[in-house]
Amino acid sequence: MHHLLHRWRALWDPNRYHGWGRRRNYFEGWYFKIVDPAQRYAFAVIPGISMGKDGVQHAFIQVLDGKKCTASYHDFPAEAFRPESSRFEIRLGNNGFSGREVKLALPELQGALRLNGITPWPKMLGAPGIMGWYSFVPFMECYHGVVSLDHRLEGTLRVYGQEVDFTGGKGYVEKDWGQSFPSSWIWMQSNHFGESPNTSLMASVARIPWIGSHFIGYIVGFLLEGRLFRFATYTGAYMRAALGEDTVFLGFRDRKNRLEITAHKKGGTGQLVSPISGNMTGKVNESLQATIEVKLFEGGQLLYSGEGLHAGLEVAGPVEELLTGEWRR
């Protein structure tokens, strides 16, 4: 009974743990991106829990070093994963994660960072988070949440044994939960847009299974100096998508605005592990060295043009199925 109540409450607060009472065929993970103010270090730290089809469970913390283009996977027993039921807070061994703080006791990263001035995805009537009304569909393969589009870091970490001050650096937090990542997806994120404060882009396009069929789903948020422009399947926005040799082009438009995004793959990638039926057996290459050119138009007028650095970029699976030269819904 408790499990049902915890899950019901989590439905209205996507940041929290959703896996109460789950035993198999389930995963949940949070993605914490941290970049120091000198922009010499960029990490993604990903705590989570995995429950395979066979019921075998373990917890993990993945670390992607965006500068070295390496990734490590730290395994924990499932019992070490301790979520709070009333808010977003997880303890994993001696590590802790919440919307306020990250505590790390890993071989490569030790210390604590505070997350100041987090920018949550706004709650709308009938839509508790970034998924819109899809949040309430019980059979989705994968659910997505944004904990904070942009915030400041405070504190120091020991990075490979060296003290590094992250105070004044920037962070971003999102999460996924469900059974499996989609068969193909394009995902990108940056909140390093030069002199523009409180500016962040997150764009995700994926093949979504749907009652014996599928559709191409997309969720995009462009936070421009505190004002959020949203484009999504459930808002009725149109999209275009194309791939070049080392570029990804995404276009989105609705009645008022048009967003044009060109991501450039740069540098190497680190290989992260992704969930398939709850088991962490998939592979995904992610870069934190991409750059993203963004243009936002209102009517025919250019509202913003700029470039995002230290961008996360994933292009995974047979992405040809996501591409379209024509505007489509």
C-alpha cells in the first residue's frame, strides 16, 4: 500500500524516486552535469538503480569525464540505494544526491557541492513535468524529467586527487526511469551560452513505442535568460531533423516561435551504459565537448542567436528513423 502511495506522490513530483515496489524490468537514473568556473573540468555523474527481467538488481554510479572522454561504472549492491519517499533525495553508499547537494565518495571524485538557484521545469495544470500529459500514461517505455535547467555550483571536489574549486561553476540535472531507453534517440544539452545568464537548452527526439505502433516524440526546452520556450509533441509543435557528417540539425516551430539548432560533434566520446529491460546492457557514446548553435525566432524576427559550449550530445541507435526533411508533427 505504501508503495502505491509513494508512486502516486512521485507522479506529481517527477524528480523523486518512482520505483517503489518494483522488483524487475525497471531502471531509474539521474544525470548531474558539473562544470567548474574555469571550464577545465566537465563531468556527468549518473546515480541509479537497475532491476533486470530476472529480478537481479544492482545500483550504480557512472562518471563521464567530458574532457578526458572516459567513462567509469561503479557497481553497488541494490541495498546501498536508499531513496527518500517524501522528496528527491538518494543515498548510495557514502554518496548522496538531491536538488540541493551532491556528495561524492568515488575513486575519481570526492567532496560535496551545493546546487544554488536551481531552475526547475515549470509545472503546468495537468502536467507535472517535462513529459506533459504523457506522465500519466502507465505503459511508456521510458519517462523523462528535468530537475534543473540551470544552477550555480558551490564547493570543492578532489578530482583525481587534486583539489578543484567548483564555486561559480554551472550545473544541470535531469533523469530517466522506466524499462528501456528508446531504440533510437538524439539528445543534446548545454547551459554555457557565453554572457547570457540563466540560459539553457535541452532537446530530445526519440522513437516512442505506442500500442503496437510507434511515433517520433520530442521535448525541447530553451531557457533564455529565465524565460522558457517549450516545443513538444504534446504542445502540437512541428519538427525537422537532419544529420550531416559531424552535425545534427533540429528545427522546431509552433504558432509563435521557431527554434533552429545545429549541434557540432567535437572531440571524443565516453561510453556510458544504458538500460534494456531494466538491465544495464546497452551502450551509448556521449560527448561533453560538442557545441550547439541556437537561433530563436518570434514570427520572422530573430530573438536570439548564440552558441552553447560543453554540450552533451548523444546520437544513438538507427537514428535514420527520426529524420525528416519536411516539417512534421
